Amino acid sequence: MNYEEKIKELTERVEKLEKAEHKRVIKRRIEIITKIVIAVIVIVLLIIGYIYVNNTIIKPYKEKIDYVNEKVDTVQNFVNDKFGGLSKYFK
């Protein structure tokens, strides 16, 4: 074998290795991008789920509790006013 054939053979090997490395790099990038996309999708779904649960369950529950507390305070103030008026007479 002469030097030209060896150089040609080595050049072909290097080209094959470069192609293989290029494929590995592309594959790694695709894997990283898919993991990031999946993570973003999961985060978006969690946020949408929280907003849905907050609007359908938590907010109406809080509003109902506030309404009941307001009614209890109104009744308690009414009763205190009536007993306050009666307590004047029993002093």
C-alpha cells in the first residue's frame, strides 16, 4: 500500500466517524428538546387544572362561607342590639 491509499482510507474512516458523531449530536438534541416540551406541557396542564379547580370548587366554597359568615354576623348584631335594649331595662 502506498501513502495515497492510506490517506484515502483514513479520510473515509474520518468521514464515517463524523457522520456518526453528527447523528449522535442530533439525537441528543432531539431527546433534550422532547424532554423540555414534555415538561412544559405538564406544567401548563397543572396550571390549567389548578385554575379549573380554583374556579369550580374553591371560589364557590369560599363565597358560600363568606355569605354564611356575613349572615351569622348580621344575626349576631341583631341579637346583641335587642339584648342591649333589654339590658337597659334590667339595670
